[in-house]
Amino acid sequence: MRLFRAALLLGVAALPSLVGAQTATPQAPTGARTESVKPIDFTTRTLPNGLRVYAIRDTTTPNVSVQVWYDVGSKDDPKGRSGFAHMFEHLMFKATRNLVPEQMDRLTEDVGGYNNASTADDYTNYFEVVPANHLQRLLFAEADRMAALVVEPKSFASERDVVKEELRQRTLAQPYGKLFSIYYPKLAYTTHPYARPGIGSLEELESAGIDDVRAFHATYYRPDNAVLVVSGNFDPAQLNAWVDQYFANIKRPAAAIPRVTVQEPARTEAVTRTVYEANVPLPAVLISYHIPPERSADTPAIMVLNAILSAGESSRLYEDLVYRDQLAQSASTFLDTKQSTGNLVAYAMMAGGKPVAEG
């Protein structure tokens, strides 16, 4: 089998027009249609231990969804432990004081529901969807793994191997896996922990120990660092009673929650890097532009820009690079919004024989 050694060209650009560029309020064209979106009807309260609870009732569905969002993500990985937050997410499906390993699967899948979790740079999310009459046991289970996770050496070692294999298959073995998961964040950030790959590295995953896991849970998996969201068909009074029963007694630690305070400096000039990979069939080019934090007033406009550039094969980027100029086999953009500085990323896989410089 022939091995290709193709170039991956990465670039970061200074583009002030994407950050706070709007100086005047645009006026809607005369006769333009306005859309009315009904606001989501929800209730919210905060328990004495700091847990924030959002309830969204919908009596038209037979199901209920339970979500727990923790304000911790890959940017909070301990030094020398990249990939740790993601590996910890896996361990949350192991044993607790009252549940055996994989019990969350039994509580959901065995009744026709499902569950999953995800780790991003800024947060970690766990969710379940089940028939509404199973709500109570899911609230109990989420509270139990928040307060009483049990990490045993055997399950820790097993799950660490699972995450390492995920890294091998989804990043290292994929033709463009390292481009998006490793090279892009490393070049996009010079100072912020966002530069570290969320998936980690084999060496740093292997260096993690069970004491690191216990310390991470005690530091970040606490009620005052979490948001509970329940949506679906439930009785509000009963929901409040169950939340109080299972979550209210979880103690709020006295120690402050560590926060990343580093700010990524503004770019003052464009930077490019070229790397070569043996398993890349076609050259690729990737360019990232810094954008403001996700809560910025500019974010909706940048979302529209992203859609105009790359939403579907009729988008401008695809039309120009793939159809008209035939420079690329595929081309797109994506928004990587974050609590702090994020990125608008454009990328293209070049057509056969086309150099990345033309992209």
C-alpha cells in the first residue's frame, strides 16, 4: 500500500473586523419579514448548597430529560495531564456508593431510554432521556455520582485504556485527526490552556493516577459548580420534592473552585505552519480567526456569517473552492465558541494535484 506524505498548512490570522467591528446598529430593509420565536417557559431556583435547577415542563411528551452540566472542561486539566477531564467523564459511569458500574445504562436503556455525556473545553455535560415515570431514579443516580463516586484501581486502569484507544482511533489513525485535535488548538493559542488537546496525549494519560481522579472529583464535581436541567412531562411540586430529597443534602465544600484566569493576547500578525503526515491522502489547509467570547453581542452575527460561508453545498465557500475554481475536494468552516476567546475556522481538503498555497 502506498503511503502519502502530504502537507497540512495551518494558519492563524489577525482579523479585527470579527471582534467588535460593528459600529452602527443595522436597519432592517423596508418590508422585511420578522420572525417571532416563543420564549421557553421555565422555572429556576438555587438550592442552599449552590446547585442551580432549571425546570422546563412539557406535558405533550411522554418522556423526561435530565441533564447535569458541570463548569469544568479540558481547559481545567491539571498541568501535565491533558485529556484528564475527558477521561474523568468516562469514570462517572462507573460505581458509586449505591450503584454498580454501568448502572446508568441499565436505568436508561432497559426502559427504552438512552444516556450520554460530552466534554468540551469549558464544560462537561451528562444527560439521560427516559419515560417520565422513571424520573425519580435518574435524579437519585445523578445525585449519587455527584456526591459519592467510587473509583477503584481496576476500573480506572480499564477506562484509561479505553480513552487511550479512542485517541489512537479517532485522532492518531485518522488522516486529518491531528489537524483538528492537536495542531489547530496548539497554533490558535499561545498562552491559554485551550492550546492543549482535549483528547490528551498517550504519555500524559498514562501518567495520570487514581489520586488525581479523586482530587478532580472533589475539586469540581460539587453542587455549587453544577446546573441541573429537567425538561419534559413532570409534576413541578413532585420534581421540587425529589430534587430537595436527593441533592439538597450534598455538602458545598468550603474551598474555592479554581478558575482559569489567563487571557489569550490579541493577534497582531498572521502566523503559518506547515506539517507533514504520512497518512494524509490529500493536502489540507486550515485557517483560524479569533472571535470574542460566546456571550459577546457579536456572536449571533458571527453565527450567521459561518452559515453563509459553509452551510451546505450551496454555501459560498463550497461554491467557490469546490465547484467554480475546483481547488478543493471539500471546504467548510466551523465556529469554536468558548467562554473566553474562540475561533472561526475555515478549512479545505485540496483537490488532487492542487497545492495548499492556492487554498
